[in-house]
Amino acid sequence: MLMLRLLRRAALALGLVALVLPSAASGQLRDIVTKNVAASSSASELELRFDDDSRLAISFEGGSVFIDGETVGDYESGDPLDEAFRQLLGQAMALENGALAEALVDWSVPSTLEDVLVARRIDEALERSIQEVDVQVDVRDGDVSISIGDESSLAQLLIGSVTRLGVLDDALEGLDEEFRIHINEDVTIEAGEIERRNVVVIEGTLRVEGEVRGNVVVVGGALDVPDDGEIRGEARIADSRILGNSGEVRGGIVDVLKTERDLEVDLRDRMREEIREEVRSDLWNEFLSAARFEDDGFSIMAVFRPVIRGVSGIMEKLLIVFVLGLLGAGFFAVAGDNVDAIAETARRAPGRAAMVGLAGSFLLIPVWLLGTVALAISIIGIPVAVAWVPLFPIAAAMAAVLGYIAVARNAGEWLADSTWPWTGWIRKSNPIFTLFGGLLGLMFAFLAGHLMSIVPVLGMFSWVLFVIGSLLMFYAMQIGFGAVLLTRVGRRREYYPSDVDAAWEDAMRVDVDADDSGAEAAPNA
């Protein structure tokens, strides 16, 4: 409890210091011994030398901002940051020493800047170099000495660095009540010097050349213990580096954040495992994508893709042949005469049937729409329209299929009369055989195209076969659909004259018989 009261009082004292620092700092400005102001179209520089031989140099050159030779940010020529710094240089040229120091300290970040980080760095560098604050705070119930480099460091600790305060609380846990605290300062325990209190350095480097009989706490800085240095207590570090450890640290070096780092390592291990699982899942999804042909990139399945596509295309066309063959067998069994009439019209007048079928295809949608409107506008026709809307497209599709089957049977009979060896199984006496043979014949271009697509070299020629097969199927469907319309779905046979050759032979035979009869009658006369 005493330690908690001590920390509260120390924090209250720091807060009071932060309130009085602005008024106290004005009387603690360093003397500026020399100044160097240079400005050109491409660069600008402010260099200050103080009475303690320290130096501050701020320059804008080549698009970069330098503070004491270190790059702190970027700028563009003529931007608000460049203009603000050049205005500051104009004031610096007209002022000297104390007035110059006050003007530089009073300079603040312009509100028009979009990126204020670099301007703040310049402002902090000016204030840190020109005004020096060394505050000693005594807290009862314990000896606490607090030394602060400047008020900006204090403000950063109290306002902007919640993490540092939390780490400091962990680092101070369990220590004695006497402290020597330095904020944003480099501290050296000289050789022969004995420090009996705990030494706390925040944002600075602690070098122990002498002896520290208490504990050492370094937060956000560095610890250096050379050969003759000695720390009797613990050396607690948090987010800090060890520059040298050749001296003696009796209590050992304790990393306050080791537990947090262990948690971070465990968290990283878990994240790595989750990433591995995610990668495995992504690889599996990519494999499935390649198997489904969803990825055009290279994969193992890419080698077999043409084969699978070709075989699947062949199986698809064979399945269509099988389904149409079953439908054709049903039509033959139910309405064989109708199919014969349609097939005869398609065979004897294919051109006329194709024209009628093409015209009928274009008129299907208008007829359907007109019929729907005509039925819908009358009360009696509304019930009929309910059936007309779905049944008309179905009837048109069935008519197209019936016509295509009739044309396929004609194609099968033509193949049966051919001399090709692979058509020997087609028998004209069996309409089922001729139907399947004709369907395969009409699908032959597609089947050949899918077969050629398996071979990469011949894949480009498969598209030619696909085009030929599409045109052949379109022409066959138009002929069949036209034949269905001409024959009123096979219920009325079209009249066709006798075969021309047979009629010619009959006519010649009549003429010959007439000549013979005339020749025999002449002698009798």
C-alpha cells in the first residue's frame, strides 16, 4: 500500500510539474552563441550553436528534412511545411540571442499542414535544444528524485505513452521506496560513485561505471555495465537493450516483458498454424477448382482436362441420341402413320419444308403472344388462356422433336442404302434401327469434333466440325418442323406426282406400243 501511495504522489508531482513548466521554462532558455541561416530555391538551413558548445542543425534539402544530419521526413518544394520553415528562417535572420530563442520556442505546428509529424519533430527539436529543464521533486514517505530532460518528454510520458506507464508499473513492482528517476536522459554512475537508491531510467541510456546498491530499472532505453560497474540488486529491463554486461549484476538481469513476449511467441505460433490450415484449405479448394475446370491456370488436372472434356462431350451426345431414340420409339408405337407422313413430306420436299419450318419458327412467339392477348380479353377465353400459355410452347417443342425424329429416320434409311462399311448394322426393315442410325449420322460431326478435341494439335479443327454439326442440326430441325406444319402433324399427307423416271418410262412404253400397233395394221389396210 505504501508503494502505491508513493507512485500516486510521484505521478501527482509530475502532473504539477507539467503545469508549471511553461511558466518556468521562459527563464531557462539557453544562450545562442552563433546562428547560420541559409536559403535558396532548392534548400534551406538553420544552424544554431549554444553556450555549452552544443549544436542544432535543421535543413530542408533534396525533398528530405534533416535534424542534426538524421532524416526525419519528406517535403515538397513550396508545400505548407516548406513555406512555414522559410518564414521561421526569415524571423531568425532579424532576431538575436534571447529574442531569437523565444521566437524559436514559440514556433508551433501550422494548422494548415496535412502531415504534422515532421513539423512536430522540428518543434520538439527546437524546444529540446533551446530550453533545458531539470526538475527535482521530493515526495514524503520516501526519497524520490525525478530529473526530466524537457517538458515534452514529460508530456509524452503522462499523456501519449500509456504503454510505457503500464510497463513502468510492472517494472517497479516490489521495489523499495527510494527512487532516482530520469526521463529522456542519459545517466552515468561515475567510477567511484555509490548510488544507494533505485535508479529508474525512462527513454534513456544508463551506464553504471560505479556502484548501485539498489535496483536498476530501464524502460525503453539501454543498459551498459562495463568491467568495473556493479549493481547489487536486480537489473530490470523493459523494451530495452543491453549494450554491455561485463560488470557484476548480483541480482541478475530480469526481462519484465518476457512473459508478454512468450505470449506473443505463442500467439505467433497459433497464427502460423492457422495460416498453415488456411493454406491447406486454399490448396484443396484450388485442386477442386481445377477438377471442376474453374481455374484457367496450370494445375495437375490441366493435363487431363482435354481428355475429360472430349469424353464428356461424346457421352453427352450419345445420351441425347439415346433419349431421342426412346422418344422416337414411342412415337412409332403410338402414331406410326403420322411419322410416316411427316417423313415422306420431309424426304420429297425438303426445301419447301425448310422454308415453312423457318417461317413457323419466327412466328411462334408472335402467335403465342397474340393468342394469349386474344383469349385474355374475353371472359370465355380466360380459362382457355390459362391452358394456352404453358401448353403452346410445349406443343411447339414436341412438334420440333417429332419433325427431327422423322428427318433422322430418313437419314437412317439413306445411310442403310449407302455402301459405307460402318452402316451395315442399319436395317431399313426395322424403323428403330434406321432411327438410331440417322440420329448418330446427324450427330457425327459433333462426335468427331469432341474426339479431335482430345488431341491438343487437332483441337483447333474441332470447332469447324462443331459449326458443321450445328448447321446440320438446324437444317434438319427446320425441315422436320416444316413437314409437321405441312402435314398437320402427320394427319394429312401431301400429294406428290409419280417419280419422274417412272412416268417417263411409262410414257415411252405407250408410244412404242402405239407404233407397233400401227405398223401391224397397215398391211391389212
